[in-house]
Amino acid sequence: MVFYFTTRCGNYTIYMGKDKYENEDLIKYGLPEDCWFHVDDLSSAHVYLRLKPGMTLDDIPEDCLTDCCSLVKANSIQGCKMSSVYIVYTRWKNLKKVSSFCSLNFRQMNKAFISNIFRDSAS
């Protein structure tokens, strides 16, 4: 079951797969206006931000970027234990499956550096 959330500003919907099967469904049924987020070079949840028609990556509000990046970092087995990770994000249409279970190539990528998002000091 794919999870979905409303952004803090309430204007956007975020979808998240918790395992490789849900991530496969998100890749399969994504829409051109979806923006995909993932922890770079680590296993993590796939997070999709449903953009408004006509929006570009540069139009994504900062709080929406933070929400999406926080979710992928918090849902990465290795990334959630690290003080900082790189998050990659791109439009769904730029994803290209090259083999089974989420081995992906990118035609275009932007990077956002996220540090200490949702990291509990006790962990």
C-alpha cells in the first residue's frame, strides 16, 4: 500500500513507497507532473511530489522540498543514521528503468543537500 501525505502548506500531495514493490508501482503509474526524490547512492523510499500543471522543478516551494527530502532521508536504512545525505530529484518522465526492481538511469537530475532532517539525537 503506497502512502500519501499532504504537504505542510496543504497545496500538494506526496506519495511514498516503503519497499521495492511499492516503489515499482510508483514508477509504473507515475504522471508527467510528478517529481521523484531519492537518497543518492543509498537505498531509500521513493517519494513523489505531485506538481501543479505547468510547474517546473524551480517552482517547487522550499517547504515542499524539505518535506520530500525529509521523508526520503528518514526512510533510508543507512541514510537516517547519517548526519547528512545528498537527495536527487527529477521529473518522473526523466526516469528510465533499465532492469527489474528500481535500477534507474536519469536523463536530468538536480541535487539538494539536506542535513540532519528528522534525525533523533537519541538514535
